[in-house]
Amino acid sequence: MELSEIKGIGEKRLTALNRMGIYTPSDLLLRFPDKYISRNAVIDRTVREGDEISFSAVVETPAKRAFIRRGLSVVSCTVKNNGISVRCSWFNQPFAARSLQPGDSVYVVGKVKRFKSAVQMTNPTFVMPQDGDGDIVPVYKTAIPSRTFQSAVVTALANVRVNSYIPPELALKFGLMPLQQALRCVHTPKNTEELCAARQSVAVENMCYVITSYRLLKDDNRDFIYSATDGDVEKFSESLSFKPTYGQRRAMCGVIDALRGDKLTNLLIQGEVGCGKTAVALFAMYFAAKSGYQSALMAPTEVLARQHYQTMIKLLEPLGVRTQLLCASMTARQKEEATFNIKYGNAQCIVGTQSLISDNIDYANLRLVIVDEQQRFGVNQRARLENKGNKTDIIVMTATPIPRTLALSLYGELRQIEIRELPANRPAVHTSLVPPERVADMYGYIAKKAAIDERTYIICPRIDGGDEDATGVEDVYNSLKKGALAPYVGCVHGKMKDAEKNEVMSDFKSGKIKVLVSTTVVEVGIDVPEATTVAVYDAERFGLSQLHQIRGRVGRGTIESYCFLLTDGSNPESTERLKKFCGMTDGFSVSELDFKLRGAGDFVGLKQHGNGSLDIDGAVIEKSRALSDALIESGAAAKMTVDSSEFIKSVTMN
């Protein structure tokens, strides 16, 4: 069956689905619902600010559009459930509720806002009821209407047969639904119990596929040796301008042991923000270069890649090691020169972004691959870099420590090294909540710091704050440009060109800009010792591990630093979570709490096409790992076709 054969999928909608990465019926089935609406749910006056609820309602008032200011309009209407009126508003979405008329039935899902005794919702999702709806209605936030997508999924389920890679006897032993049944229940659930069981079943099967694929692809028999001598190691140590911590020294020794071993290296180095993982990575690259091999360090952002490159020039070039940068913003001539140097071995240590895995990049003798901030890359991206060499040693690093159970599941029998110590004389970073009434005081503090050349990051969850529920970079930046901070402020975000971002970051490092308003584009690795303050708007929207990464942007010099978390305190659960975070300085403790509260999503990004996701928790990981062991022991894993992201063995016509 082709997608174009499904009713409602015309040329334009087919193009829209293709842009989402959906080309086949299996792609369609693997795009899970974003939300589920309970038709029988009712609301009452006890609902709290920030609660996400779903319910069926009747439209009370027609939708009306009003203009708040230039570039910002709002569409509003009122719906009613259980005798309670809920005012719904959509910002900059002129057609959001145009089809709603008084008396219409509608399903609504969104977050609650309270104003005195009134219940409100901003930018809720609404879906029109249809005949045949069960008690639970799936909602898809895709490039085509939710109902059209749902109809396409139902058609696909009725016309194809899904074959799992897991033998029936193992599926039965581990309590898994047949995959066809599980997918049907995920997309067309009859009740909550069935839905939960189906989602866990699909999650286990998908997670097991990731684990088993990695184990099958990893041929760990070494057929080359590292010839770097102890004298080479001593030269590197003597060249350092600082005294390594115990953790760094132990990590370097661990790297030597791993690279000199009989098996290919599969090493995870995890440690606190600012603990000195980069020095360990450069040591590994130096060790490879002195053995006659190339190494490649892949960073998640160009700003970080360039920062690593500057460190490599200072540290490795004086030791006779040739380095090379490769990233997207380089000129055509620069890229041509870099490509030549990499291909013919003129560059021994290469650093860059995903440009390192481009099809036109060939390596002379790549033997060591290092991935910095590994959680920012998918399994496929890491594998593509590994495959650029003929058997490679792998080192992955993260400043977002991963709970051991999850790490073992994702990377197989990897060796782990933890660096818990921070360099001597690192200042404390104090973290505190800032309620709305104290924001002005916070900005007064920031202004005083700017006047004495200390730098501040202001982090926002969005670029455009048109949605009143989220603070936008542009809104904060424009507001600050009108006040006392006007001479100091700049902004950076992901939609800017790389050259623009690099220029802004350079101005921030030099002090031309002292207050930088940004999205989380600065979350990873940026090193500005003069940065002593970071303020995070809508802190409850971030995972704790992500907040720890953001907090790590300050306190990198010698001055006592502060992290301010801005929150209105309306959601007691979120507030309690943030209070616990304020009392934590250890990234390992933060990661364990985040994993407990939010599952594995923050760490591994096990997302399907678009935003539909699976729930991965400790129970799913343990069962997936045991199932993977059983697959390999039984020989069934040998029959798997290892693909980049799919776990459906095949789809055939009924």
C-alpha cells in the first residue's frame, strides 16, 4: 500500500507527510499520538494552574478575534463542561477556532490557567467529535489535520500486516502484545488499561531493537595497536598549563588502558559541568596521533566545535600534532582545504559538527571517534561517524550524567569513567527561585554586575513569545533594549545564521555584550569565565538535567556565581521539583532525580517521527535488556535486519 492510496492524502498532504519523514505505512504507524482525550473526563473548580487536562465540552460563545498590538492578535471563545465555563484563547492563530459555533460539541486538551475563580486555557488543542469515537480519542499534532492523520492510520492498520522481529514464544514469555495488536491499541484504544499495556509493549520492543542493534553492529575484535609511548604521555602532561585533578588523571589512565586493550574501546566519560572532560578527550586524540592514527571529535554546535579547535591549536599543535576544523559556516575554499587535509592525512586530529559525517568526507586512517555531549546526537549520527573508519574506538562524553541502568542499556557492555571532582578554586554557584514580584530586583542585580564587566545569560524557552504561556527571546530582548540594560544586551537563538551566532558569542566573550538573551543554544559547552549569572525564564518547562547544563555556563572563572530560576509558583509539583534542584550541586544526583521524575526521554530522545513519543522508564529498560539477551542467546537476533531507526520487521498487504 502506498500513502497516496489512502483517502484524504492528496498531493499536498503527501508532501507534508514526507517532510515529517513519513513515506510508508510503517512510518505512519510509528508516529504515535501526542495526546489522548478522555471523553468522560469532567473538570471542577479544584483544577490547578498548570494542570494539563482533556475533556469534552459544548461551545458557549462564538470565536472572536481581537488585535492586542501590531503583530499580535488573539482569538477567543468559551466552552462549557460540567457547568464550568472555560475561556480558550489562541495567539496569532487567526483560523484557530473559525469552525466553532455555539452549541457545537468539541474535545479540548491543554494547560489550565487560573484568573481568580475563572478557568482559562491558552492555545488548547480542540478536535471535533466523530461517529465511532471510543472513550479515549487520540490527538496528533502533525502537518495535516489530526482527524485526517487518524483516519490514515486506521486505514493503514486495516490494510497491512505488521510482522515483529521478536519470535512469538519470546513475546509471550516477556508479556508483550503481538505488535499488530499493540499498534492498534496505541492508535485506537478502548480504555486506559489497554492503552497503557500497549504503549509499554511497543516501548519495550522498540527499546530492545535499539539495544540489540547496537550489540550486533559492534564487532569489538581489535586488529591494530596504539604505539604511543609513556614518554609521549609524559610530554602531554608536562605541556598542560594546569595540574589535572585526580579524576582527570584517572580518566587519562583509563583511556590508555582501553586503547591498549585487546578489544575495541567503548568508553563513556561522564562528569560534572566544568570538570575537565575536554582535556581528557584531547589527550586521547594526542595518544592516537602519536600512534599514527586520525581521530575525530564531533560537537553538537559550531560554537563549541570552534572553542574545542582553539584549545586544540594551543595544546596539540606545539606537540607536533596537526589539527583541522570542519563546520558548515566555513567558506567553500576552507571546506575544500579541510576535506583534502582529512582525506590525505595532513590532519591528524579533526574537530567539527555533523559536517564530519557528510558523504563527501573521507578519512585517511580514522581509528578514534569522540562524541561530545553525546545526548545531543542520535544513534545513527554516531554510527555514521564510526563507519567513516575501518573499525574505530569510541569515546562518548556527557556533562549530563546518565543513570547506570540506562547507560548499560544504550551502549551495551561499555566501560564507564566518572569525573566527579572540579578544578581547584572553582567558585560556588548558588541557585534560587525568583517569583514574579522579585524579577525587578533580579534585573537590578544584573545591571550592577554588567557595570563591573561581569556577564549574564538570560535563557528563554522560545524564540518568539507570541504564546503568552512561554517567554520568548525576542520579547525579553526588545524589552531590555528600552531599559537600563540597553547598552549591554544582545541576543542569540537557533534561527540565526551560524556567522551571526558566532559574532554575537564573540562579542559576549570579549565583553562588548554583557547580557546575552538566548534560547538553550548556549546550553552546551560555552566557556566564558566572566559569566557569573544565569537567569532562566519559565524554569518549570525544563528538565532538571537541562537546567544543570544551563547552570554550568556560569561559575567557570573565580567569582562566586548565581543561577536564578524564574517561576510563578502556580504549579505545586513543578515548584517542589525546582526547590529540590536548588539544593543540588551534584550532576549525578540531578540526573537520577530527573530520570525518576521524567523517564529516559531527556537522556536518549527515543522519539518517533515528529513529536509522538514512547514512555521509557526503568521497568521498560530492564525488560528490554533481558529481552535482548534472550534474542541473542536464542539466535533469533541474527535474523534481524538492522536499519537506522525502524523496528518493524516488515509490513505486508493483508
